[in-house]
Amino acid sequence: MEDFNKEIFELVHQNFPGLAELALQKEIAQVGSLKHFKAGEVIMNFGSYVKLVPLLVKGSIKVVREDDEDGRELLLYYLYAGETCSMSFSCCMMDKRSDIRTTAEDDSTVIAIPVKYVDEWMSRYPSWKNFVMRSYDSRMQEMIKTIDTIAFKKMDERLLKYLKERSIANKSRIIHSTHQEIAADLNASREAISRLLKQLEKKGVVTLERNKINLL
DNA sequence: ACATTAAGTGATT
DNA sequence: AATCACTTAATGT
């Protein structure tokens, strides 16, 4: 009867206190599997069918959307421990192809739940339903925030916000990437990023090296 | 030493 | 702020 994975059971406790029912916790530990990703690894790519819903227990995951036309990318948000990918819910339940790509920003661990349970639990466990709703809601809030950042804020503020977020995601003040990559994430031109970074350096907010930005 | 890739610059729109 | 056309600097082979 108690043939569930103790490790997962513990991880659920630590990272998802909102999932209250003991029976639910046990079920997760029964059907979920742990998956580890190294920093930079692609977890889900555009166009792939989503058949697992990830519950993030360690690390951070970068969620990116690809533009239909010219294949440019735009950073949507980062996920942290205790969160899940809301996109995956809608995607998998409607059996749709993924519009987004997720990559591990840092070394990460997720509990992967097969889709069939995700749906089933919605009706059986109130706290699961609540969890799903809540993650939709908070993601929606995030999106609205980033939309008006894009619409109303200047590029330099966006850049700074981006650097801070990456610093958090990597648990390091040193951001290891090129101006080109940053420009792609914010979908701006490389030159613009270079210029803004130099302004930030003058202001003493960062120091710059090749492939490296030090946030002070 | 040479080639490649990243970053800096100024002009143009 | 984007794009272009360079230049300069750092790094890899």
C-alpha cells in the first residue's frame, strides 16, 4: 500500500505545502518521477507535445516564447522552486503543441507528473485544483506586469530588471552571457544592449568583461 | 600568426 | 531604438 517514493513525498512537503491532502501527496509520490537537468539544458522545445507537468523543486527554469514570424525569442519569465509551468497545464490538457521553450537556467530538479493525473486530480483534490488556479493567477499577474514593462518602461529599466532576475536565478552576481544573448532575450539589438550596459558601468552598477557581467 | 567571435562606435533613418 | 558598416579587442587553433 505504501509503495510511494519517499524522496518525492518529502520534496512535495518541502516545496509545495499548499498541496494539503495526504492522499494527494502520496499519489504524487507514486506516479511522479524525478528529473534532473543541468544548467543550459533544454527541457521542452517549441512544437513538442507536452505529456508531463513539471513541479519544480530545485533550481530555476527559463521560459521563452518564439516569435511566429522571424523566429526571434522573447523571455517570458523564470520559474523557481515551488512553482510549476502554467503553460504546460493548458497545453497538455488540450493536447496542443508547446508554444514555448523551457531551459534549465541553473541545475534543476522537477517532479514530473503524467498528464492524465493532472486532470483527474482537479476534481478529486481541492488543494490541487487550488494550486493549479493559483499558479495560473500568479502567472497571469506576472504577464500583465511584464507587458506593461515592455509597453511603458524604457529599455534600461528592462535591462536592469533582467540582470537582477538572472542573478537570482543563478544565485550569482556574475552573469555569464554575451550582449547578443541578452539582446535576444529582451528582443532588442545587440548594439543597444552594449550601449546601455556601458552606461550602467559608468554609473557603477555593473562591471563588464567579455562574456561576463558583474552585478554590484 | 591568423581566424573567429564579442564588443564598441558613429552615422543614418 | 533599429540597422548598417566598420573598428577594436579578446580568444581559440
